[in-house]
Amino acid sequence: MKSSEMIFDFLETLFLIFLISFVVFYFIAGDRLELAGHILKIIFPFAVFGIVFLSKIKFNQRELRRLNREGAAGKAVIYPTKVLIKWDLRVIIIISFIILLIPFVNKTFSIIDALQAFVFGGVMYAWHQHLFFTKDSPNPDKAITRAQVNKDEIFIFLLPIIVLIPSLLARRVNELDIIQAIAALALMFAWRKYFYYKLS
């Protein structure tokens, strides 16, 4: 295990010990169990998605080191066409509408849901530009390397946390918010897997 990994694991353990100590002394010893339950209900989804995200980072870092050892990290995987670049943007828009549709179906739509869809669409559009566009114009001949695919997967696993941020700021995280976050991750991950498979 490299020193950077040891430091990362140590900081994770230290943070966990601090968090447990804080919960015990502030909420349990301080007789604030009702407040603790309310806070935990809000931050629990972030904790779960955060653990999944960190696990994905660790897994992909190991994969990236293997690719670097083999000299394959910079190897081109695909050469995206203009048609698929446009379809990637369309899929981002479709998923944004799905995020909006989930609360509509349940008849609980609010401005927070609109913000979640807007944040997802805006962040993914920026990432789309980063992957497929040059500074001034589309670059359909730009090769997507294995290292870039690796980073793309990591970024997609960050999406649930990004989608939940408006709910966190509004101090309202419910089951539908979690479904929206999972939908953003699952649909985008499935699309990008198909995208790379189609061109590989």
C-alpha cells in the first residue's frame, strides 16, 4: 500500500472516530435524540452515497495505476462522432426531465425538484463540454482515452450527491429525493456504458 493510500485511510478512520464521538457526546449524552434523528435523516443519504463514491475512487485509482504500469492509460478507446455527441446531450436533457417527472407522478412537485433537475442538467452539460468539445468548436475526432473513461465513471458516481444538494440546503431530504438521485446515477451510468461500448 502506498503512503498516500495509508494517509487517506488514516484520515477516513480519524473522521469516523470523530463523528461517532460527536454523536455520542452531543446528542446522546446531551439528551438531544429528537434533533439527532432529524439530522441523521437528512445526512444519511449523503453518507451512503459518499461511501459509494469513495469506494469507486479507490477502485478506479487501482485500475488507473494498472493501466499506467501497462502504458495503456493514454490509449484511445473511442473516437466520438457528432451524432453520438448530440445524443449524449439529449440523454442528459431526458434524464433531467425524468428527475422532474418523479415528483410530478407522486403529486409532490416543488421548486426544490426543479432545482435538482437544473443542477443535474447544468453540471452534466459542463462535463459533456469537457469531454467532447474543444474551446471553440465540436471536436468529433478527439480521442477518449482509458484514463478519461476512468475519470468519467468517478464523476458519474458523484451525481447522487450533486442532485441532493438543493434538498440539503432546504433541509428536506425524503424518499423521492433519494429516488431522483439513484435515477440520475443509474441512467447516466447505463448510458455512458452503452456509449463507450457502441464506439469501442
